[in-house]
Amino acid sequence: MSIMLRSILSLVPLEIRKDKKHYIVEDTDSREFYEMNKVSIEAIYLIQQSFQLSEIERQLKEKYPDEEVNILDFAEQLLDLNLIREIDGVKIETNPKKKESLGFLWISPKIGKFFFNTYAYFIYSLLFVINVILLGCYPSLFPHYKDLFVFNFMVFNIPLLAGLTILLVFIHEFGHILAMRANNLPTKLGIGHRLFLVVFETDMEAVWKLPSKNRNGLYLAGICFDSVILSIALFSQLIFKNEPGVFLGIMKIIVLDTFIRMVYQCCVFMKTDLYYLIENVLGCFNLMESAQQLIKKQLPFKFSQKAEVIFESEKKMVLLYSVFYFIGVFLSVSLYAIFYIPQLLYALKTVLPGLEKPLTSLPFWDAALFSLQILIVFMLLLISWRKKYIRKSHM
């Protein structure tokens, strides 16, 4: 059904909240959020009062003479977002949005507030500074790619790393979960990927219900817990330096894993915790998409891409973010060059010759099982990629 200037629209239930620069519109049925400017919000209010689109356009042009107002284009955008319920009294047939169930409601907000309050954030900040000082003053504590290899047999190193990584990532994400519950917000834990890494992901969409100033702590919650873990591992190496090698080896892996993930947060060309923090502080959302659009426009060859709306007041911030975008790419490449690639090459160089050994020998089975472990990791990564592709294809 086409939308015309004489049309009267009926919208789905919406909640509208003022943000730093613009407004956040929540579709309460699907729990999806959209950023809109003041003119768009005025248009929504007039639509909710059952004015014809032609009358709405006339009022908006009169009230905002310096703004470009095209109510038909705006109505089509609302239709694309499934925010229109009826056109001239005729119900719109759309595919219902799947409302994902959120949980962790069994965690009391009081427990969340115990871990995330003004005093707690001060302690987390202090630990972060102490960690930087320790890594700077004690070069032996600084992680090295060979810290991964605690055991002589590679087949034992991968399960140890996988187990510790899963535990540490869960602790990181549990920080986000507790911070969400501290604000009495529901959430859920899922699985995804960052480039070639399989990761857990906490659904933090509900943070848009909070004022802008209250969101920052939720984005930093995972890093706060990382700082605690890193402090424990660093001090353990200093205090128990005469303990058995396996214990210190585990502490070194914890430092290695946590350090890499904390640096990884600075790779803001992906949507890391720090990326969302930057967006929130600047009050400029869709930074990544806008920066990618800006960067692609400067390239000699053109990409087919969906244009993002860049508000005039945000262009300088998008340009500044583009600089950090490239810094993030550099950091990501550095992590692979300093840690991941040397680890893989060292492991392959150490273990693969074992495949030439007799079938009954330990080196052969070490190489075979190690190869199987690597294959399983890549299979998990492919599953994550496939899920993301399917999700995008249904949007």
C-alpha cells in the first residue's frame, strides 16, 4: 500500500527519550532503538495526533524553515523500520520482529551495585594504573608470545589456554551483566566473533533506556573486571616467584590473555567496549559506519554501500574517529604480528614434525591431537561467521 500526502498513519508503540544531541526512539514491541533529530520527533508527535502527512509537512516547514523537510521520505523510512502499524486505517502486513527474551533477572540489582558504584569504580581505576606501572617497572612481567607454552606437549597447552580464555572472557562479560543488573536492566549472553577470535557477547541494547552519563560505566564494566584479574596475576608472579613452574606459567597465560584483550578494546574499527564508550561520550552514533563511508569516498575505486546519514554537526567528530579507526587497525595488525602469528608458527614448527614419527609415539599423537584442536577452533569460528551472515540476510 502506497503512502500519499493525504495519508494518515498509525505507529507502533514508541518511547521517545532526549539524548545528548538528538533523541532515542524505542520500538517497545521489538526493543529496537533508533536515533532521530528534533524535526523527526516533531513529525512523529504529529503523526500520533492523526494529522494528514500534507498538514504535518506544512507545519514542519513553517516551524523549521532552514531544514529540508520531506514527509513522504520520512514516512517511507518509518515503513522500512516496521514502525508503521496502519495506513489510512488499513493494517500493514509485516514480518513480526522476533523479540528475544532477556534474562539474568535472578541477579538482584543490590548485588550489581556492590560491584559497580562510585567507590568500586575508583578501585578499578587505581588497579588499572597500578597494572601499567608494574608492566613498565618489571619487564619480566610483560607478556611474551611464548608464555602460551606451559607444557612441553602442545596438546596440553591448547586446552589450558582455551579453558582459561573461556573463564576470563566469561568474567569480563559477567562484569557487563552485573553492571546491567545494577541498573535493573535485563540482558543475555551470546556468542560471536571479532575478526578471527570467537568471543562471548553481552546484550547491552537496553542501556539506551538510561541517560547518556549513566551508560559509560556499563561499557567499562568488562575492563574493570579485567583490571582486577590482571592485578592478581601480576602480583602473584611477584609474590610467588619461587612456586612451581606450572603455577607461574598459568599466571603468565592469564597476563598474556588479559593484556591482549585489553589492548584489543582499543581496536575501535570494530565495535569494542571502548568504541561504544566513544560513541556515547561524543553523542555521535553510527560512528563506524559514517567513518567507513567517509574513508571509502576518498578511495580511487568505489564501493557499493548503503549511505549513512551524517549530521552536519558531527562531521568533525567522524573525521577524528577516522584517525582512531586507522590507529585501531594498526594495533590489531600489531597484535597478530607480535603475538598470534609467532605463537602459531612456533607451535607448528614444534609439533608438526611429530607427524613423521611412528604411530605409537607420543610426538605423533601430540601433533595429531593438536591439529584436531586447531580444526575445532576454526569450526567454531565458521559457525559464528555463518550465524552473523544469516542474521544480516534476514534484516
